[in-house]
Amino acid sequence: MHYFVTGGSRGIGAGIVEYAAAHGHHVAFTYVANAAAAEASKLAAEAAAKEAGHDVQIRHYQLDVKDPAAVEAVSDQVLEDFETMEVIVNCAGVNRDNLVVSMADEEWREVLATNLDGPFYVCRQFIQTLMANRFGRIVNISSIQHEGGTGQANYAAAKAGLHGLTKTLAKEYGRRGITANVIVPGFFDTDMTRETMPQVNKDYWKQYCPMPKGRMGKVSELAAVVEFLASEGGAFINGEVINVTGGLGWTV
């Protein structure tokens, strides 16, 4: 199959790109600014595919998902390069943490524009291709913060909105062979969690997560859920919120 992954140059997105390639899928992925990281992600995915014996096409594209004109241009180029797409994974995201009383308009708008507007633009752009195929899998990556998190009103609002968008897509296009689901990751060891997750949340996780030694999730474990949702086994899962949290879904 053909995957389109936003935010595929780092963290969970890069893990999804590599996992998909290793399982024989063609992958187009985007990055916002760091071309070197995007190239590193591409090379890692190519190596994983080669090791698994797959000959796949992998390309990266610079894209700021909050720009609808850019989303349109990149999606057109992707469809020209790959001819079709079946699996759309919205993983691009940013944090701009602050307490509500101190949050600047720009902090609010940038997070909502990237984390909610962006997935909307991407889904809107590819939905006609999925309908033409009578097949499609949309997977939106959320966060445990969709239920609210101190200092993250913007991020929580965007992720909560992403759930509503996903469930609406499931209802509107399920009869066309297109499923849409949300994955809620817990604490995964990525650059975003290392750089922006409050230490109090990390300490809470390690103490209370009901997994051996309160361990963090492995990105490959989340990527495997994406792979399952795209497979025949996930064909009857639609409009669902799937928690990949190790059993702990609350942070302070």
C-alpha cells in the first residue's frame, strides 16, 4: 500500500515511516523545516525495507500543514509521484505550552493551526482519491492530553478537536470503504517528550504506569497499531479512539 505520513522526520512519525517501509509499503512523508532529519528518516526507512527484502519507494516533502495552499500543492505532487494513496497518517504536531492566563494569541493559534487545521486540510485534500479507490485508511495521532493538561490548553483543545474530526470522517465516508480512527499515545520516548513533557508527568508515569518498571512505549509498538488499522484485520474498526498507553491515561 501507499502511506502518506505528516511529520515523518522525527519521533513517532519517523517510526511509522520506518515500520511501514519495513513491511513493504511505499511511503511519502513530510517535514516542516529540518531537511537533514528528513533525509535521515528516509535512509533509515530504506535500510529497514532492504533488510526485510522489500523494494519500496520513499520520498520526503517539505510542508507546513497549517498552510492549505501548500497542502494542496504537496498532495498534488505526491499523487503525481506515487499515482495513488491509501493510508493517511496525520502525525505532525507542535507544543507551545503556557498557562491560560499567560498564553499569547500566537501560541494558541499556531498549535490549533498545526495540530487541528493541518489534519483537516490533509484529509480534505486526499479524500477524493480515497473515494475513487473505494478504499482508504485515515489514522490521526492524538495525545493523552486531549482530556486536558496543565499548561496545554491549546494542545488539549486541538487534540480534542481531532477526535471530533476523525469521528465525523468515519461517519461521512465509512460507506465508501474509508475508515478513520484516532490513536492516543501514552509516554513514548521521542524528542518531543524529552524536550517538552514536564518532569512531574514523567515521574508520575514511571511510578504508576502498570507496565514492567513503568516503562515508556516503543515507537514500533505504536507503528504496529497503524499497520494493523491499515490491514484487513482492521477493516471493521471505524470511528474509534485507540489508547496505546500501557494502561495509564492520566497526567497531572
